[in-house]
Amino acid sequence: MHTQVAEILIDIEAELRQLQLWEREPPPADALASTQPFCFDTLTLPQWLQFVFLPRMQELVAAEAQLPGDCGIRPMAEEHFRNAQLPIRELLLALDRIDRLLGGA
């Protein structure tokens, strides 16, 4: 499963870059320290994916540690991008794949 997760993480990063949502500079440390789900009070969803989710998941994969269960990222992404005029289909598919894999579906 770790190999599959690693591949999906690469796909998510590639899609964020393709959509020009990949940022060069990280947000302030206090924004990253949010205790809210998806850091929704301090970060955009693309920022959370780039600076929180991807690094944490990459660490877990590298350590072959236990992976989290169902994350429900795709519904958050659908809501975040609801009015965006971006071609997000591939990003949503990658997020759906990771949700299904981690959720055991």
C-alpha cells in the first residue's frame, strides 16, 4: 500500500504544479500550526495539500509507518474548487484514489 500511496502523492503534486497552485514559499509557521481540520482557518486547500498533507504522508511512506484511515479530501476539494475555472478533474481523481486507498474501499 505504501508504494501506491507514494505514487498518488506524486500525482497530487504534479497536478498542483500543472494548475499553477504550487507555491514557492511556505506560509507562516503559525498558519501551519492550526488545529482545525485541513487548516481551513489559516490555509487554502492547495496550501494544506502542499505544506501539510504531502510532507506528512511522504514521511509516513518513507518510514513505512501506519497510514491514516479515511481522509475525505476529495469532498473538501470539490467544495474548495466549486466556483473555480480550473481543469481540476485529474486532481480530484488523484484525491479520490488516495481517499479510497486509505479508507480501505
